[in-house]
Amino acid sequence: MESRSRSKDKSTTSMISAVLFLFLIHGAHCFYLPGVAPEDFQKGDPLKVKVNKLTSIKTQLPYSYYSLPFCSPKKILDSAENLGEVLRGDRIENSPFVFKMREPQMCAVLCQITLDAKTAKHFKEKIDDEYRVNMILDNLPLVVPIRRLDQEAPTVYQLGYHIGLKGQYSGSKEEKYFIHNHLAFTVKYHRDQQTDSARIVGFEVKPYSVRHEYEGKWSDKTRLTTCDPHTKRTVVNSNTPQEVEAGKEIIFTYDVEYQESEVKWASRWDAYLLMSDDQIHWFSIVNSLMIVLFLSGMVAMIMLRTLYRDISKYNELETQEEAQEETGWKLVHGDVFRPPSNSDLLCVYVGTGVQFLGMVLVTMIFAILGFLSPSNRGGLMTAMLLLWVFMGILAGYASARLYKMFKGAEWKKIALRTAFMFPAVVFAIFFVLNALIWGQKSSGAVPFGTMFALVLLWFGISVPLVFVGGYVGFKKPAIEDPVKTNKIPRQIPEQAWYMNPSFSILIGGILPFGAVFIELFFILTSIWLNQFYYIFGFLFLVFIILLVTCAEITIVLCYFQLCSEDYLWWWRSYLTSGSSALYLFLYATFYFFTKLEITKLVSGLLYFGYMLIASYAFFVLTGTIGFYACFWFTRLIYSSVKID
């Protein structure tokens, strides 16, 4: 195991130089990008069945397939994994299963093992935690078809099969552990009528627990009486299950059946990605659009009531009350562009937010175009990491431009803080979580080589690009304020309770969160309940709605704040929309206690650790959108007013 992990570390470090090139040329063949090029198989061609990690939605800790004493080939070989696969905990290895194209097999014996107390305990623990075995054939994951009670409803597919189950013998109350030791595989293929070659379009399994029997002593040529191809006796149920106990003998067997299918190779993932509940996504979008229309109406009303009257130089003020309201924000013109306290920190956070916005937008576009389909395992995570690194140039540019506007002179200092602040916080949390995973001996622990590769991406590419962006941004002429700032700050009058910063900030985060929370449920389900998420079109629409909602709610609350003669809007505009991250974390906590069955402390810490990182990223992203919206709004209204 040690030598294998060392070789994995070496392969991971050498991978970094090539990973960008591979990512850029990936999918240059055609528009539909299912992860691999199609492979044609003639009758009798060997098929490579690979095993992947063991996964559980109860622990969230993946393990290598051979961490349990399953049947193994003479030499275990690791498949090359990309950066995203390693971070996901994928460990793809060869298997002892022998498949030959369109040549069915019945009751093929893999191996026979006798459990000792230690291995029986390991099996029982994994069955308790509902671990599933994941396999791959021609880049298709193994699934268990689950028929719904409603005959017309489409078949649901469960990724991987459970290692075993718990149950009781009839007439007994004692709970026993049973292992799935017989696998009935079904390989679906689409045949070319002209060449008679075939392409694999489905890989399914039905697991059974069978206490195999035989006569005499066990040898490689022993024939089973419970499952024999010569007598056409097959396994069709688990009526005599195989118990997991120390001293028990387990014989692992499998069947392979081949079924011709009308499904073409290019459409083979459609069944996996079937979205039967698309109505709720449309409901989510309509719900979000209602919020946007409401806010857009308010913004339009504010613009009409202010800008129109400003341009006409306040010639048509109707009442004294309106005059007071509309001169409220005009009174603070000499202080509204006064640099805020901790302006350096604001520059850093705005730069980081721009970096995030660029990464998310480009990732979404790639995903919508089909570059990041689930068939390309780890592709989404690899793309996000690389895009984050290269968007560092935007972070440096945005922070330096804002810093120069605040009359800052040390651009290198601000570039350094932008390059390190957010990544350092995330890396520290990630390092602690990784140490916890190491302690559980899980394959989800990121190897040292991959950790080194991540640091190399950070220091070797991201940091220099932030400095390049900072240099370019600082060389640009400073953004000039539309009005002059007074030397002596104006006193802010006492504010009404509803204009209290804490209250208005918390209120501001509700609507942006409300625009995304339904889609958030599906994203959390795909991450933590091991399901596919491939509705990037819906997600992109929701993301655009989120951008608009963040911008509009910040503009509305910023306007009310300025009308009450409070000119400290810089940080408040960032925190107003950024507070939606607090609601995201609260929702994640609610999801944990209502939808997940996590009981282990380490698994709970992993969940909250990763959701904390996600919420922090969401805060930076939404805060930056709110800030720029308010920045544009204040410059617009004060530049259109003639100050006497």
C-alpha cells in the first residue's frame, strides 16, 4: 500500500505541468463531450472492469475498494487520476472480474475466503454504515436499477451496490449481518448493423447474498451445487443468505448478461441524468423572478424619483416631505466618497470577489456547453481550481484600482494580501479537515503529492498573476470622485431603529438567499447524498437572478441609508448582500439535521467544515456584487446632480 501511495504522489506532482494543456484540448473532437472517446468492441473482446472507492452517505468518508478483503487480481494497478478525482477521494484500480463482449457467463467463481475476527469486524462496520461498492466499465459507473411502484414512472438508478445488509432469520429476533457475494451484471450495448461492432451503453447489477454450497474439499475446480452453469442453476434470490461471522467461508461469484439496446453511445448518460422533477426547478426560477421584479420596480421608482428630478434641477418638488426626503441624500455629498475605515481590507475582499465571479461565470459557461459532464470524473473540480488560479489577475487588478482610488500608495502590499488572505483561510480549514480524514485512514485524504501540487498552483501561478493584475491596475489613472469630499466629516444624525446597520444588513441577505435556496437543496443533495447534478442551465439562470437580486437589494437599502443622511455605505453595501451567506450556512445546518443521517463526529466536522468554506466563498461573491452595484449607483446619482 505504501509503495502505491508513493507512486500516486509522484504521478500527481508530474501531472500539474500537463493538466492545463489536457484540460484545454479536452473535447476538441465534437460538441457533445461525454468524457471519453467511443470504443468499439467486437464479439469476444475483453472488457476492463475497474473498481472505485467505497462510499457511504452516512459517514462521507470514502475508502479504497481493497481496504476490505475482497477478491483481488494478482497485481493491483492504479489508474491515472486527475486533480479533481484525487480531491474527491476516487481510487480507481483494476479488478479480477473477467468480461468478454457479448459472451454471457453464469456462476463464474472469483475466489473463496474465510473470515477471521478482524475481517468480519471490518465487513460488519461497513455494512452498518451502509457503504456501497462503485465500479466502472468503459467509463460508465455501475448502477442498481430500482423500479418504482408506479409502472409508468421511469427507472431510478442507485450509484453502486451495498456491500451487504442487516436482517433477521424468521422466528429469531437476533440481528445478523449478510454480505452481497453474488453479483448479476447486465451490460447493455448498441450494435452497429454494418460492422457488427458494439459500444457499451449501460452497466447494471443486481446483488444477492447466497450461502454457496459444494461437495468435498474446496479447490479451483470445485463445482458449486447452489449455482452451476452446467445444470443451468442460477441465483435469483437471497433466500439462503451468506452470514458475516468469524470462521465463516464466503465464496464470491458473478453472472454477466448482455442486452442489446436502442440507446446510442452519445445518449448513454441520459438515463443517469434523468431529471423527473424539473417542475420544481421552474417553480424555483418563477419564485426568484418574482423577487427580481419586485426589486426592479423599487429600483426603477428610486431612479425616476431622484435622477429625473435631479436633471430638472428640482424645479417640480410637490411637497415639503418629498423635498426633505430627496435632499437627505444630497446633503451628504461632501462625505459620501470619504474612504471607509479598514479600506485596505475592503480592497482585498472586493478583489477576491471579482476572482470568484470570474471563476463561477466561466465554469458555468463550460458546463452549459457540455465540457464538464459527470462522465468526465473530477472535471468540474479541476476546472474550478484552474480557473480560480488564473482569475488571480482579475483579483489583483480590481483590488489595486480600488486601493488607488482610496489614495493608497503601496500596491505591492495590497496585492500580497489579496493573493494570500482568502486562500490561506480556506487552506487552513482544508488542512485540518484533511488531517481528520487521515486519522480515519480514508482514501478521501489528499496525498502529500497532491497537497504539494495545490500549493504549487497557488504560489507558482496564482500569486504572480495577482501581482501582475495589481501592477496593471495601479498604473491606470485613479478613479475620480464625481463630487469633492469635505475636510471635516459631517455628523451623522441619530438613525431610526430599522436603519440600524445590523438590522438592515441582516434584512438585505434574505432576498438573495430566497432566490437560490430551492436550487441549493439539489446541489447539497448531489454533493452529500451521492447523486448526479447536471442541470447547469437551470443553475445558470438562478445564478443570473442571484446577481440581479444582490445588486438591486443593495441599491434599495443604500438609497434609504443615504436619505437618512448616513454616508457610511462602503462596508454596509458589501455586508448587505454578503449576509446571504449567513442564511446559506443556517440552511446547511437545517439540511444536516433533517436530511442527512450522519452520526460520526468526524463526518459531522467534515460537513460543517466544507459548508463553512462554501459559505465564506458565497459571502465574498455576493458581497462584491452588492458593493459594485452600490458603487455604480452612488456615482451615478451624485454625478447627475449639480451641487450648489
